[in-house]
Amino acid sequence: AQSVSQHNHHVILSEAASLELGCNYSYGGTVNLFWYVQYPGQHLQLLLKYFSGDPLVKGIKGFEAEFIKSKFSFNLRKPSVQWSDTAEYFCAVNAGNNRKLIWGLGTSLAVNP
Amino acid sequence: GAVVSQHPSRVICKSGTSVKIECRSLDFQATTMFWYRQFPKKSLMLMATSNEGSKATYEQGVEKDKFLINHASLTLSTLTVTSAHPEDSSFYICSTTGEKLFFGSGTQLSVL
């Protein structure tokens, strides 16, 4: 069965620290990959997505993610986090022909000022 | 740009009542909408796939008679939580999918 694994459930960082959130998926075919963010009290927002082309994807707010096909990974990165990045981060994979999203459990990021 | 409008954003109801949540695609036709539920531990679960003009496809473990889904037009899908109980309290989110990926703003349901 298709699945998405986010390794870090809770991450606590200080401002200006670098961030990397892991995301691995299990599916052997073509995939579309997404990172979503949910700020406290708000709805989900798309950070970035990968469909094809350059495996290094730039998103909003300084986030980027790299698709490594051989590792079935799509890790999210940010060189220097801010307090305002405190949120829940979800990795999702759109695989196969049914087009439903398979979600990771999410990572709670807390950035201390 | 194209958006998905979901309402209500928040609803509080008594146990035993039914609650309808609407999800509208505002300037595009959505033949398929997905309904998700977000549990308190923040994991998102796909509940069902709503297909315009046909019966919804439910994920394993989701009660069809409890979570009624209707997709009567290309711009509107509804989720009705029937005879709601406190354990149904959760955050419900709709979305389109594929290349056009838009989410509704979600509905926080609290059943007293």
C-alpha cells in the first residue's frame, strides 16, 4: 500500500537555525509531491510542489525541497527559520491514476525567538 | 485565482443533530472532490472521494450512512455528518486534486 512517512513528529529550533524535515514515500511509479503548512488557527496552505523537471523545488517563504527518486524522498529545507515558521508541516504524495493524496502524519515545528 | 470555498468554518451542535458542510469550487469545475478529516493528533485522513453525478467512494472504516456525501453539480460537494456524536468532533477539509490542488479553509466541528 502507498504510504508517506514523516520522520520528525516534533521539532524545536531557535531562530536562524537551519531546518530539514524528512519525507519518504512508498510507491514505485510516477508521483507528484507536495508540502503543506498549517499555521496556528489557519487552513492548509501549499508551500511547494513537484510534478516534473528540476528536482530541487523552490517554494514560498524561503522553503525548498529536493526530490531524490532513488531514495523515495522529498525533504523540506529552509536555511534560516523564523519564529513565524512555527506551524504544522505535512508532506503529501499524489500517486497513481486515482489521484488521491496520501498524507504524512505531519511535523510540528516550534521556533523559539 | 481559482479557489475552493468551504463553509461553515466552525459549527457547534448538540449530540444527535446533523450538520452539513459545503464545499464549492468558485471558478472552475470540479468533477472530483476529496473530503479529509484532521484528527487531534494532526494526522489527515482521507474519508471519501466525491464524484459529480455518481456515488461517493468511501475509504475503509468510514461509515457511509454517517458521513453522507453529495456531489450534485460540478461546483458543489456536501458532507453531512448525521446524528453527530462527540467523537465526530474534528476538523473537516475538502479539496480538489490533480494538477489543480486547492483546499477549502476547513470546518471545525464540535459536538456537545
